[in-house]
Amino acid sequence: MLFRSTIARTVFRGLANVLSEIPNFNVNIVYDENLGPEVHGQYDHKTNTVYFGKNGLDEATLLHELTHAATVKIIHQYFTDKSKLSDRARLAVRNIIDIASFAKPYLSRDYGNAFKDLYEFVAYAMTDMDFQEALSRIQMGRLASATAVDEAFSPERSEEHTSELQSRFGISYAV
């Protein structure tokens, strides 16, 4: 269990670092003692505010709700007028939709909350280690096209990107 919590801390720190680098990512954070015991936290996109209840004062809940704050606008824009998104953002949301649709029949019984909508799917996929592990066991052939090498990650730059990811997430490999 100690190993798992170490991995979780590393992943959470990495996600926190990524979120902290988003330009103009200013989110209001409010403690709301009136949130029921089942509601750990919630994000209100209208006021750009994350609310936390008594049971939500932990790293996992904070990052889950901040993931909503970082992604809800792009996902919402995709469903309202995707022409305002870059080609890359449109493709990313389309691939997330495909992955969620493919995974739902396999995982929705055990991870129902993650399949409530696409916003929850993204937040759970980014912050719930058990859900991540379950997703990793599902084989989706077309997923290879979503993760294919593009210009930004060409073979010539792979060592540079590996170093960047290792330093960002605090990962080191002993050979």
C-alpha cells in the first residue's frame, strides 16, 4: 500500500504541475459545510468555483475538481460549436468520446460515476488510480491512432520528451 500511495502522490504532483502551467487558470475554491456527506466536491462552471465539503478536503478530490475546471470549457465547446476549437482539441475530445464509449460496457458496473457524462469520465480517468488501471486493461485497436506519433513527438525528439516527462513527474529509471 505504501508503494501505491507513493505512486499516487507522484501522479497527483505531476497533474498539479500540469494544471498550474495552464495560462489564466484562476479557479475560486470555497469550503461549503452545507455539502452533504456524499458530496466531496463539485465544480460550478458558471462561477468557475470549486466547492468542497467536509469529506472532500484531500488531494484526490481537489485534483478531480480542478481537472473539471481545466477541461469543462473545451468539452462544452466541442458539444456547442466545435468549429471554435483547434483541430487538435477537436480530435482529442473525439478520441476521449470514443474511449469512453468503448470502455462503458466493460467498466460502468464498477465505475458508474465515471460514466455519468464525459466531464466525469475525464476527471476520473485523470485522478482515480483504480479506474486508470481498469482502463489500461481494455484493448481498443483504434486507440493506436489517438496515440500515434505526430510532428510534435517525432522520433528525433522522443529523448527530449522522455526527459521532460521524467522531470515533470519526478520519474527516474535505473538501468
